Amino acid sequence: MTEYIGFWMFPVLLIFLLGGFPIALSMICTAFIFGVIQFGDAASFQLISQIDSVAGNSVLAAVPLFVFMGAFLEKSGIASKLLEAIHIWTWRLPGGMALSTIIMGAIFAAISGVVGATEAVIGLLTVPVMLKHAYDKRLISGTVCASGSLGTVIPPSITVIVLGPVANVSVGELFAGLLLPGLIMAVLFGLYVVGVAVAKPAMAPRTMEGGPKYSLGQKLRITAVALIPPSILIFAVLGSILMGVATPTEAAAWGALGAVGLSAIYRTFTWSLFGNALMKTLLITTMILLIVLGGSMFAGVFFASGGMLAIQTLLNDLGIPAWGVIALILLLTFVAGFVLDLISVVLIVIPIAMPLVLNLGFDPIWFCIAFLVVLQTSYLTPPMAPSIFYLRAVAPPEITLRHMYSGVIPFIVLQIITLVVVLVFPELATWLPDVLLG
């Protein structure tokens, strides 16, 4: 049974995690232990080769640049201007403030790429306003958590930057494939909020008085000032990747420079802000790349010990059909998302899943998009939902965990609907990459 020894890496990893070890060190220690058991002294060469592989991956150079862009935008006041511009158009609509929150989440996700930063900014800006207008606390919680989670499925996303090299697919194709599913999910969120406001007005009181009073010309001017510069930044980052004129790293460099430029345009730039953004970038990037290194070591030892062949043999012996294998992978992804951060799930699941997906003849871009939708759903699902803990950090005490847990359930259902649509209609994930990138 030596061919199944790699399977024991997963319970050992779980023991490390339950013991309170950081995920990166847990994966590195597990890889080292099983590498020595399987290969003796030769394991050191295998692990060092993984370090060299990660260090030489040019796509990962985009990570600190995207993190800096998100960190700088988080503190620069750009988000508050965006929210004001959106709110002057939506405040008379049913559930207008919650609808503004969702639109804000989609736009800020497209210019940030850092999920936690998106939710923290949205929560700080919108929760006090919705509480002031007597919105239901469950609706507030669900709306903010769901809006913040859009950063996973609306590019540019740090998770996608890591996923591309691990899955051996183009980051640009993943960005293009995510656009339609991400927009579908955001539209479903918006329709739900408006539907709740119409069906149960007490949950989202419609304020016809006391809103911002502007003429049409003033509205257009405020909207242009708030939206045009970020739109240029979005086009510079995403457009250059999708049109094939820049690599993700080059586009991320433009995004980082553009974030500094936006703060200068809005006159919010300070050297203190710049220093804080650099320090936050250093901390987050170090954490991400150490996790990437740990995942690479873990996957390398698992493959070298014959774990992939053992999985394929086991699935053949059990006679699980192709769609059953896909369903099993997505279910394991959903469960793993309860206890691990998004990038750790990518690094543990994807190296094992992609050979199976390719052998079964499925499109790798389609599978990666479905994988990301499932990952976002687990990010939102109690009891271990990271999105809820981000909201807990910025929400006032009157919004309790019970409000948050019940508030996210309708949005989880909408995410599952999006997943089903992507699974049934693969063209939603593959059409745009084919059109834009061939």
C-alpha cells in the first residue's frame, strides 16, 4: 500500500492546522516529513527545486503590485467618492442604499483585487448609513458580505493570479472567463435586494425625502469626477490584459502607478499613506508567497510519491462517472473553504484536480471558473465564513453574528444558482476568452 502513502499527508496537515500552526508552515512541515519518509536525503533536492520554481515564476511578480494597488486605494478616499456618485442615482429606488453597496462592491472589486480590503471599505462606508435609515440588520449583513466577496469572481483577483500558474492556464483567459459569471452574480444580488425592498418594505425603508439634492448637471459632474478616473484605471489593468497588450505583471505595475496617480488627482496622497500602503503590501505579500511556497512543496511531494496515480486508480476502481468526479472535487473545495483561506485551497486542491479534469476531457478554463464560484460560496458560508469575520471587525455591536449568519443565506443561494448556470452553460466561461484571446 505504499502507493497510498501520499493520502496520509492530508490528515497530518489537518493535525498541524488543528494544533494552531500557520497554514504555510503546516504545509512545509508536512511536505518535509513525507519527503524524508519517501525519499530520504534526496527530499532536500526536491523541496529546494520547488523554492526555485516559485521564485522564478514571473506571473507571481504581479502579486505585490496588485496588493499595493488594493492597499493604496483602500486608504485614499476613492471609495467614498464612488459611493457618493452611485448613491445619487439609486437612493430613490427600492433598497437603494443596499443596491449602491452591491454596485460599489462590483466596481471596487474591479480596481482592487484584494477581497478583504473590498469588504472592509464597503462595510465602513455603508453599514452606518443603512443603520441610520432603519435597514434590517440581516439585509445589511448579507449585502455587505456578498458585495465584498465579489472580489473573488470579478477580476483582477489575487486568487486568480495564484490560480493561473498552479493550474497551468492563462491568467488573462481566467480574467476574461470570470467577467460574465461575475456580472451575473452581481446582477442577481441587485435583483434580490430590490425584490426584498418591494416585497418587504420594512426591511429596506424607501426614503423619498432627505436624499442628495442635485440637478442633472451636478449629478453628471459628480459621477464623472468619481467614476472616470477609476474607469481608466480598470481599463488600463484589465483592458491591457484582455486585449493581449500586457502581461498580468505589466498590467499590475500600471495599476499600482495608477492608484498613486488617482490619489494625487483626488488630493489625498500623503507620504504617510504611501508608507502605510508599502508596509501592508510587504506583510500581505510575504504571507501569500509563503503560502504559495508551502503549497508548491506539499503538491510536489504528493505527486512524487505517486499520489496522483493512486487517486486515478481509486476513481477507476470505484467507477465514478466524469461528472461525478467534477462534483466530488467541487464539494471538497467547498468543505476545504470552511477551514482554509482561499489561496491555501487553491494550492492544495488545484494541483490534484487539474490532471483529473484534463484526463476527463473538460475545459480547464470552465472548470477553474466553476472552482472560483464554489470558493467564493464557501467564503460566505457559515460557520467559518471569512467574510463574516471581516464584517465583524468593522460592524457596530448592534449587528450580531446571528444577524450575519441569517443574512448571508439568500446570497449563498444566489451563488449556487450562478454555479449551476456556469456548469450547465459552459459557454458563459469560455466564450469571452475565445473572442478576446483566441
